[in-house]
Amino acid sequence: MTGPLEGIKVVDFTRVLAGPHFTKMLSDMGAQVIKIEHPETGDLARLGKPISGNFSHYFVQQNIGKKCISLDLNMPEGREIVKKLCKDADIIAENFRPGTLAAFDLDYENIKLFNKKVVYVSISGYGQEGPLRGRAAFAPTIHAECGTAYTKFKHVRTDLKDYNNMQSDFSHADVYTGLEAAVSCLAALYNSEKSGKGQHIDVSLAATMIAVNERAHAELAGIDDRDGEPFALSAPDSPYIKLSTGEIVVIAASPILGIVFTRYARMMRRLDLLENPIYKTAKLRRKNYKKLMKEVNDWASTFRSVEDLEAQVGEVGLAVGKLRSMKDFAEGEWGKHWHVIRDIDDGKGGTIKIPGLPWKFSDTKCTPGIHMATRGMDNKNILKDLGYSKAEIENFYKRDIIAEGKF
């Protein structure tokens, strides 16, 4: 395992998604990540379906390359083991409810007493302080609370009283927060190298989802775009159209937006549309949207291929994307070129497919680890590296201070 973070040690208390996604990024860039799990249940993500061989595919995607130790923090010896791990850690990550690790003297205030350079990252729903500090939070609840779901439903014109047709989607809050944690952590790590002093980073799912919402400027001002020019350069309003081949494509930008409507007219060789009174304003284009899109679809149906359409659309600086599954795209020419799929051994002779790396460094060779551990599989090696004897390790097992298991 090599990369720009080679030599960096991470002690990882995180579980499920936001935290593990963050620490997995560090691992992919060469950091040594030691994942700490409960001696009986482990990370709940280990139970995520599908499961093949020894592992949940969901768990593998977020934890590949990490070493795993399973121990009981309720036991003094368990806490002592963790403190030894933390003594020379560069980064510590956790995503428990605020205050959880303080009960074990493993919060930042205690760790910094013997590791002043450590960067300690805490991920939670609403932050380590404040009125919602102790509230449980998961991606769907965060999406509902901070306006993400509201904005989506309003955008797709879901009746905001019709809860039967409201449905949560992907865990954006978790993944985005993992990314924000990685960026802030690496900034603090750089500062620590210069100043010799670490710090505590408080990362909130709710704050993240407001920060990454490209329409936040309008939502915070209470401005609505459903009757006029669309916001966010109209990308969220981009139309899907069907070609004569049966293929479905999207053109990136909506003809409702004035500057884009002009481009549509040019690429369609239909400048007469610009003079048509029913399309003169964004409000009129919304009112007559079905008629406008019939014009677009009739034009698109004359193309024999996506490539031919893309060439003409490209003349006006717009882009085309074909609707397809992730599997189809990843297994195609570009996916093979980028090595976008990683095949991981499931421990029983099978293969688990996970995404490859989204970045390429020009100088630093980035070779992510392929180590995949069942719960507690690395107990003995980690404890041996900390200086514990074989007899001491066996005693830890006998007293259930450490444990191993599939899940």
C-alpha cells in the first residue's frame, strides 16, 4: 500500500458510512488505518447485503485496506490498548454521538494530553455543541431536517402535503460529510506539521448538506424559481430525450433558461424559435414546455446515433450523456482505461467489485491496500506491534477483552 499519505497512522473508531468513507480515502492514499470495533457486534455495516464469502459488499467498499482490532472499551485493559494506539497516531476519527468517547477518556481533551500533534476528527449529525448536540442522525433525517429533501420535492413538483409519494434516496449526507472531513483533516494535518500542534475538528452532517447545496443561496433567501428563470445555471432542469434508436440521452442545461434557449435554437438550426411569442420568456417557456420539448424531441429523432447528436450539440458548447447503468459504463472502454473497478477477494474464492480510485497523481504512485479483515482478524499482529507478549494476548482473549468473529 503506497501513496502520498504513506507513514500516516490513523486510529479509526468510525462505523457505517460517513466516518468509514472518510478514513477509507486516507487508506487509499497510503495511510495506515486501524479500525476499532466492538468485541461482539462490530461495525453494523458488516451486516449490509449482499454478503458473499466472509464479507458484506457494503462493508468492503468502505473499509478495504484497513486493519481491524476488536476490543472492549468497558474494560480498563481495552482502553489502555487504545491509548497505546493513539499515542503516536497522526489522525483519530470517530462518528459517535457527541460525548460518547469522553466516557472512556478517549475524547480529544484526554488524548491531546499525551499526543499534542494529533488531528482528532469528530463527525456527528448536528455538531459537538449546540441545541441538537445529542440528537440521533442518519442521512434521511438530515435530508429532511436541513432542507435537502424539501428542495428536491419542490424541484420535481411533488406536492409537499403528499407524504405518500415522498421517498428518501441515497445517503448523500454521509458521503459528502466524509469528503468534507477528509479535506478539513488534511488541512489540519498540514498545519500540525508546521506548528507542532494538533486540533479537534467538528464536522456536521447538517452543516455539510447546507454547504454543498448548490441552491442554498436561493433557499436561504426564500426565493423560488418555479415560475421564472431556473437557478443553478439550469443544470438540475436538464431534459432527457429519446432518439430514434431508442437510446435515451440528457442534454446538460434546460431551454427554459434564456441563454441556454438561444443555444438550443442555434444547435437545432431553428432560430425561428427565438421569435415565437409562446417562447419569449422563461415563464412562457415553462407554460409551453411540452410544445417546446416536442420540437426538441422531433429534432433529436433525426439523428442516427448519440455520437452524431453530440457533435451538433457540442457546436454550441453543450454536452450530451447517454442513460445507462453504472455496470455498463464501468465495463466500457473508459472504465477499463481508468481501472474504475477493483476486484476484491471475498475470502472464500469469490470476488467483490468495488469502485477504483477517483484520482491519479502525476508523481506519487498510489497503490491502495487489498487487505480485508473480518472482525478482530488483526488483533494479534496489532497487539504484538504494541509490545504485548503472546501470554498477555492469550489472557486478553480468555477474559473477553479482545475477540474475533466474522461479523
